Amino acid sequence: MTIEQQISAALDQVMDPHMGVGLNDMGMITNIEVDAEGQANIGIVFPCIGCPAWTLIQDNIKSAVNQLDAVKSVSVSVEWDKQWTRDQMSDKARSHAQTHGYRI
């Protein structure tokens, strides 16, 4: 498994606290890059601009990814030029949302 795949797997465990599903399932992760020195750069898009969990989610990303041996440091870049849409949600996330009363 590549380090990018390991990071993606770690991000599966980082939950969107509002929806209760992982960031990958929410379609919020836009980019994962790791340079030769082990600097991981994670791109993320938020479903809403004023997300109250903005800092919490970024901190949880850093905490999860920093646990990987090949990663020496983590930065998270919010990609404001990209827009999140419901179409980016996985079937799992859609099902979870519908079970909890959201129209998806």
C-alpha cells in the first residue's frame, strides 16, 4: 500500500461530526500528496463556508495522518476555489444521511 493509500485509509476514520461518516465518504478530501521528506499535504473542501467544525476536522486530520510512520508532518489546505456538492458523497454516506432524515 502506498503512503497516499495509507493516508486515505486513515482519513476514512476521520468523521464529519455533523453527519457521522468519514471524510472520504463525504467527498470532502480533494487531494493527498506526500513529498520525499514525508510532508503530507491534504486538500479538503467543506460542505458549508461557515462550518462550525472547521478547526476540529483539520485537527483530526492532522492527528490521524501524523500517526503514520512515513509521515513527518501534515498540512491541511482548504480549497475554497472548489465547491462541495452532494454528488460527491458515497452511497454509504447518502444512505446514512437518508436514514437520519436528510434529503439527498
